[in-house]
Amino acid sequence: METKVSFDKAGCKRKIQGRVTLAQKKLDSQVMKDANYFCPQDTGALQKSVLGSTIGSGLLTWAIDYAKKMYHFKGRVSKESNPNASVKWFEVAKSRFTEKWTKLVNDEYSK
């Protein structure tokens, strides 16, 4: 007795890529939100500057001229407008939310 199995390799690849793309978009959006929670704030321009990033690319950039200086600031960050403000706000968010981000991606990918 012979059994034949067919497999749509191209269709499978498209489905996987679609799941990965959607998971990356959701991850980028969540990372942006979580990192901005720790981002210093005065006028809000620094936090808003990340909105120019391409969601789904896996690269978030706080694209304002002083972002790098603030990220690596050696002094005390003002907590007047944002009591959660910190230098290296992405690293702070990553240390706090890595498990949440991993779950988000795994849940999205496994749908």
C-alpha cells in the first residue's frame, strides 16, 4: 500500500512569513510603548520622535538631535514630567519586559 503526501512549500513559506511579519509589527509597537514609559520627557518631542520608525522593521529610532545625548546622559534625569524617566530607556524596558515581549511574539506566531 502506497501513501502519497503533497506539500505546498511556497504556501507554507508565505504563511510563516506572514506570521513573522505580524509578530514583528506587534513587537515593535509594544517595545515602543514600553520604552517610552521610561523615556525622559519635557515637551514630549523625544518620546514622539520614535513615531517615525518603521513598525515591523525591528528597528526603533528616537530620531531627534539630542536623543543620543539623553540616552547616554551621565547626570540625573528629571522626573518632573515623567516619574519613570531613565537614561537608556530601551535597556530599562528590555530588562523589565523581555518575558512579556517573548510571550507576545510566541502567542502571535502560534495563532
